Amino acid sequence: MNTIFTIAGIGIISTGFVIVLKQYKPEFAFGATLAAGTILLFFSVLNFAEIIEYINELISVAGTEKEKYKILIKCLGICMITKIASETCKDCGENSVASKIDLAGKAVILTSAMPLFSEIITIIKELMEL
């Protein structure tokens, strides 16, 4: 619970700092935004380590192949990185670049998930043969 208060506090303070900085030294505002985002990302990654550990425990209990879950976790990471990069570009007023990052992220996710799609098709074929 304390972690979210820390993250929210850093976010609010850094937002206020960037707003003031934009008025007096706009050329430094992007760097300050990037630094704040990096700090917030660091705190977020600490929480994801616990989540991944818990998911690994669930996978062990379920007795299924870990490769399937690795693909899902990889896609989740791609989504998060894409969102952070896209939002940073939008903050800088580069909506066109942000939309290209979103598109590239979706393409990478589809490419990464292809083994799951092929497995789903195999399962459907097996069900149709019954």
C-alpha cells in the first residue's frame, strides 16, 4: 500500500515540477519528464517481480507448459513498453510518432503470439474431428 502512495507522490510532484519548468525553461521539460518516468517505471518494475513469481507458482501447480505463459508475459511487457513510449511521445506533442509506436507494438505482439495461434488452430482441428 505504501508503494502506491510513493508512486502517486512522485508522479504529482514531478508533474508540478515539469509544469513550472515548461514556463521558465521549456527545453529542460522533456528531460525532467523522462527522468520522472524512469523513476516511476523503476518502482513499477519492483512490483512486477512479485507478480511474475506468483504466476510461476501458479504455472507449477497447474502443471502446464511454461512456454505458453512466457509468451503471454512477453506480450504483456511489450504492451507496457509500447504504452510508456507512446505516452511519452504524446506528452511531447508528437502524436504521429506515438501512433506509429502503437502500431509497431501491436505488430510485435502479433508476431510473438503466433505460436499460441497455431496451437489454438490445432485444438480446433482436433475438436472438429470428434
